[in-house]
Amino acid sequence: MLADLTMAELALVAVTAFCAQIIGGMAGYGTGLLMPLVLVPMVGAPAVVPIIALSAIITNATRVVAFREFLDLRKVVIVTLAAFPFAALSAWGYTRLTGDGAAVLIGVMLIVLVPLRRYCEHLKLQLSERGLGVASVGYGLMMGGTSGSGVMLLSLLMATGLVGPQVIATDAAISFLLGFVKTGVFVGFGALDLKLMLISLLIGACAASPPASTRSSWKRESSSAAPS
């Protein structure tokens, strides 16, 4: 079996990926938080972040296409340029971790990310474009070597005034571009071999299309919120 996984385990990966994309299509995140819970026991902690990095290129590409009319290209450029060298550095650091170190890092991030986002929302932060660029340095350090850090990017984008589908589209475009940075580092340092790539492609294929109803729902909400 692929990477020594049984058919039942591969089916569980596929179903979880599909469900995570439904959540991601509505909330802007899902795969990075849900997939580690399934993947860590199957393939080990060190393989999880590289697998999700590659699969995220596919899943975020479909979100960009689905919500393209809401995309804020200026913020995409600001965050991507500020974050990419630090994301590459962080991804390289992840390849240096032992199995236990990777497990601890993934576990800690899964525990703290969602409460941390709630806390940031409670603070009602407001960021200028310059502030967004500065904050993106920290985001790059976080996302390069972890899974699920997209929840923090959502908070940064909302702090600049983006709402609803604007946040999802812009987040997806940034994550898509930075996904190539992470994946390139993981491939270059031997953390993402062919078997793991195939698991990534399975996840990406099962999570490739956000539900049309989700997109339509966002459009209706945006239209009703528009001034008459």
C-alpha cells in the first residue's frame, strides 16, 4: 500500500480531506487543523507538515478560482513578499527536527492556534498596510514549519478591514504562493519523497472543489450587505 497505508486508512484520509475542504470553503481554514489528527498516527509527525504543504497548493488554488472576484491583490503582494524568506527559513528549521520534536510542535500549535485567533479577534486589532507587512514576518516564521497557521493569517487580514469572501480569497492566494516556498524547501531537503507526494495529491484531489453552495451563500451575503 501507499506509504504502508491500508485501504481503510487511505479512505479515512480522503474522507477527512473532503470534510476539511467543506469547512475551509466556509471558514477559510480547515485542512491544516484537521488533517494532522489523522495523518500523525499513520505516517508520523515529521511527514505531516510537508504533506499538507503540497496538498495546500491544490486546495488553495481551487479557493482562489472560486472566490477570485473578491481577491485583494495588493494585500497578497504585501504579505507574500514579507513572509516568504521567513517561511523558507522556518520550513528548513522543521526539516531539522526529530520525530519527537515535530510531534511536540504540531501538538502545541493545534492547541494554541484557535484560542489565539479568538484572542486576537477580542482585541479588535486594526492594521495598516505597513503593519500588515511587519506582522507578516511573524506569520512567515509560523507558517513555514507548522500546520494550521492559516487561522492567524485570517486574523491579520480581517484586521486590515477585509471581510467574508475577501478574507477567504486573499488568504487562499497567499497560502497558495507560500505553499510553493514550503514545498520547495521540503523537497530540496529530502522531507517530501514520492510516496508522501502521492498522499498529498490524494488529499488535494479529495479537497479540490469548494461546494458551489458555499460560494453562492457568500455571494448572497455580500449582495445583501452592499449599500443600496
